Amino acid sequence: MLYTFILWAVIGGILLFFILARLFRPNRKAEQKQGFLYRSWRSFAAGSRRYLLPESFPQLFPNTTRLQVLILAIICIYLTIFSLVGIVYKTWITPVKASPGKFNTRTGLGGFSDRVGALAYALTPLTIGLCSRDSILSLLTGIPYQNFNFLHRWTGRIILVQSFIHTIGWTIIEGKLYQPQPKVYNNFIKQPYMIWGIVAQGFITFLYVFSLRPVIRWTGYEFFRKTHLVVAGLYLGACWGHWNKLACWMIAALGLLGVDLGMRVLRVCLIHLGYKDGNKGLGFRAAQSKIELFKDPSGTIIRMEFTHNHEPWKIGQHFYITFPSLSVWQSHPFTPASTPPTSLVPPKHTYIIRARSGETGKLAQLVETAATAEDKTSIFTTPVVMLGPYGQSIIDTEASNFVAIAGGTGISFTLPAIIAALANPSPHTRNIEFVWIIPHIDNLAWIAPELTALKSHLAVLQHESGEMERDTKMQLKPIISSDKRFRIRIFVTRGAETRTHIPILLTNTSPTDKDMHISSPSSRSSTPVSHSHSAHIKDLLIAHPDFEVTYLDHQHPDIPSILGSFVDGTVESGRTRVIGSGPAALGTDLRKAVAGRNGGAGVWRGDERGDVELVWDDRLG
């Protein structure tokens, strides 16, 4: 028991350090020259990112920073040391009174096995806390709960290893070192606490095997999620039955699990229950969403929109969304591509979702089936139930420069941050760049209204004749305030000719001969394209010096070059925040590129261009 409490004393000390660091973190001053404490803090942060942000051992730890691997290594070293210290490493041979000629062999293996088992019990509440959505760890440290998923997986594996060491140790003791055999072992294995131990060992083995990625792909994510929750609860109960003298750790773990589940129910009720909807009275109200599909050779994209009355979220947070028309037992995390309202109006949600083989694929099929049905409606709608919001705000008011880099549907995470940065009246924000990597140019239609609004910030005053108004120096005059510089860069990876946008929106009218047809070299037939969306794309592609479209011909963009051109070409002073979302490979490239731009020595000398921070979308951990 002593070493388990020492373990939690260390954990408590680390949490206290994070709390004090958040409370007394030095803030940026209004004047140009920063103080000693602020420069020390920022130079330490920049230096740490340079060496700890990139990934290491990607075969064993895919999409994991060196910092996470370092924390895991420290945990393993700590547990190894405290599993071995204080054990008496001696051997005693004692006769068995009831069996002349038989001897018991007593070693330090029993104490070691007990120590390992006790530490496994003590780690259990931490492992539960690392996977909780309403995590007390996030509340204390300010780190989003999804960033703890890596440590949750590996502390669970550590507990698995500890449990096997504990089991093997006592099996050797009771089955070999104690005599006479097999009498001693038979009496040992029939005891109730041993039966519960075997059950607990089976449960934790199940949790490990069915959390492996190949097994999850085979059984499905929803099977994993539900069985993981149920079997974890059974495991806690079996551990309690195995050794009730350490039940305090199981009670704490069950308490954390119960609070997390209770908060989920409460969050759903706060969003959907209790307000009056016209003449319908009080009750549970699901939000009615409007859905539009976009199809291309890369797959199907869902654009979902709805308005629902609830408390606004923070930019960067996400919701778990359930589609009751498909299943009430499944929910998936999605980040709103819209910004929360700043006035007392019902929030509008917009989601850009890639349809895959699971629930989102079924939703796309539902829309397509409705589109071909005889009984058509003007717009396809389906109810949705929200749970959230989860995560932390990604807005940093102290950063002067923002660059958002998104791949595909990752635009949902980065778009609201750019909109908020442009709307920020503070002159402290100087440079903003929006980078979007898409397979086909027609993918611009996914966020055509929002992208049009963004491009309006780049628009120039025009005469009625259509000629651009210029000042005396013949420079284009931007409508936005001159103290902000904004640029949009689109990278199309499949080439200029692959225009295959296919929107599916239920209407009562069929396409006419005037509808636009655009051929794709990757398909054998022409595909009708919505006239309104084609007009949007045509307007977006009107040339502008700060709206750049680059065709890469089946190549990926050079992320270090993109980031380097932003920092070297536009940033004159101040910190830079990079916001990214998209495929895992993009995250790997961004971590490496951002780490290379950091320099603690330069920040210490006052050059804040070496202070570049990355916020990566880790909803799925």
C-alpha cells in the first residue's frame, strides 16, 4: 500500500505543478520588449518543441510526438524502479511440518509479485481518468482529453503486463516453490479470491486484444467502444473481488467512470431537453439537419447543417453526434465548420464529413436512396442528437500570426479559427494564411459559401466598368484593415483536369439540358454538376493576388516550404500559431516542419519568429 500512495503522491505533485504553471504563467505585455520571466518561459517552450514535437519510432508509436514517448518512458522507468526497491532478495528453505521430507522455498518473488499487482491496482484510476471525456485531468492541466488517449492505451498495456507478471509469479510460488504438490496448488486455485483473479485476468486480456487496430477493423469501432466500456466495468468488479484490501483504487476508478457516464447524460439533456418549442411544449427535441452530398473519385462528402438552441461552443471543440434514424447506440466526433454566435441567437452548425464504411456511409446511402425515391421532398432532413462540446479552445489571443493548414475534411477544424482571427478587431493579429489541400478543384464546393465570404476579405473595389480601382502607387486596395494581411492558398493534388463535383440535394426538379456537365478522366461518363455550385466555383477561381490555386499533378505539397514561406515571407515579429487537421501523414509533416522553425535561443534574444506553436486536431487520439 505504501508504494501505491507514493505513486499517487508523485502524480499529485505533477498535477500541482501544472496548476501552478497555469495560474502563474507569465503573460505577454503590451510593450514591445518582454520581461525576463516571459522570455524565459517562451524560450523554454520553443526549445522544447524543437526537440520533443517531432515523431520518433513511428513503427511502434505512429503519429506520436517525442514528448508523449518521453512521458511513457518516464512512467515505465518509475514503475520498474518502485517494483524492485524494498524487496528482500534472499532465499529461505523451510521444512513442511505435515509432510516430512518436503521443503518450502521462500524468496523475494512473492513480495515482488505483490508489489507489481498493487501498482497495477493503483494505475487503474489513472488509466480511467486518461480516457474520460469529462476528464478531471483536462480540467486541472488545460490539456484536451483526446491528447491523453496515447497514455491511456499504454498505461492499459502496462497494467496488462503487470497482471501477467503478478499471475506468473504466484503461479510459480504456489505451483512449484511450495510443497507438497499438487495439493498446495489445488487448494490455492480453488479459493474465491483466486477465481476472481482469473476472471479479472481474462477481462483485461480481452480489453487488450479487442483494442488492437487490426481487431477493431475486423469487429468494427462500435463493437470495440461498447465492449470496452462494459468489460472495463466488469474488470473493476473482478479486481475488487480478487483483493478487497485494495478496493479503494477500484472504488476511485468506478467513481471516475460513473461521473463520466453521468456527465454524458447531463450534456445531452442540457442540449436537447427542457425548452419549449413553439406549441410542442417541453420535452426532448432532436435537431433537424439538412444534408447535401458531394461525390468524386476520392469518395463521398456529407455537408450537414442545422440550427439548434443551446449554449455556444468554443472554436476547436467538437460534438459527438448520433443519427437516430440509423441507430441510437452510435455516436461519432465531429468538429463544427461554423463559428459559435457572439449574440443571443440559436447557433448554426455546419459539418463537413467524409462518408466511410460505417455509420457515415449508411447516412450517405440514406440520402441517395431518398434522392431516387418517387416521393421526393425539397430538402433531405434527418434528426441528430448532440453530445458535447468537448475539447479546448484553439484561439490564442497572444499570437500575432496564424496559419491554418487542412487536408480534405480537416477544413472543419481550421476554418472557424481563420474566421475568428479575421473578425478579431485587435491590431495584435497581423498575418493570417489559410491553406487547404484537396484532391479535386470542385471540392471547393464543400464550403463554397464560407470560402466566398473569406475571399470577400481579399476583394478589391471595382468600378462599374469592372476595372479595379487603384491608388496612386497602382497597388490594389484591400477592403479589410491594412493592419492585417490575409492570404488563401489552395493545393489541388489530382491536377487541373479532374473536375468531378457531384452534389446530391433532393429537389422536385430534374436536371435540364442547360445543366453543366464536366468530364473526369478517372470516370468513363460525364457527370451532371449543379449549376449553382459551378457558378460558386467559377466565382472563387477569379484571379486575385492573394488567392492562389496550385495544381500538383498527383503529388503532395511541401509542408516545410509552405510554413517556411509564411514565416520568412510575412512574419516580421510576434509568435506564430499553426492550426492543422487532416490525414495522419499531414500531421507528421506538420510536426516536423513546426519543430524545425522553433528556436529557443532566438526567442530568448527577443526574436519571436522562432516561437511557432502547433495545434493538431486529435479527436480520435
